[in-house]
Amino acid sequence: MVIETDMVFRFVNSTDTNGDTRTFRVYQVIGTAAHEELELYKFSHSMTGSSGGTTTYQRKNMNSLIFETVGQISWSSNIIASAVYFGLEEVSVKDLRKFTQI
């Protein structure tokens, strides 16, 4: 059951058959009857052939309606992220986990 104050997001994987699971888009579902969606974020992982790499994420600027790069995620393997960059600020994943326990 969705309450009117709830925010509902839909995560959509890339349709590219050779795409990485770290490449996806995030939509906000607006209204339940019309099922409108607003695309908010894009996550793009470059295919380098290595198990690690970098995922770049972009946020849609609601004034200009243009996606702007806001950070990146560094991966030490296919499933383990090592650091997240919020603009120029680097935060280790270990430190991020501490915030979720507060």
C-alpha cells in the first residue's frame, strides 16, 4: 500500500545485452492512477574488460532538464565497491556503512 507522502522509485537495468548490471536508470513514480514517471538518475559503468572499474552517476537538473555528472563509484571487483565520490569528495564504502547504522 502506497501512502500519498511516500516516494516510489523504479530502477531500470540497461537493455543492452552486453551491458553491465551497474548501468541503470532511476525513475520517480508520480501518481498511482496515471503512472507517470520522472527520470532522476543515470548510472553508467564503462565496459573495460576488468572486473573493477568506475560507475559514473548523473542527476537531472530540474531547471535545465539536462543530466549533470555528480559523482562516481570505484569498484575493486564486480560486486565490491571501494569508494564513492560525491563531486570531488571521496568517501570509502566502509565509512558509508557507518552512516546507515546511525
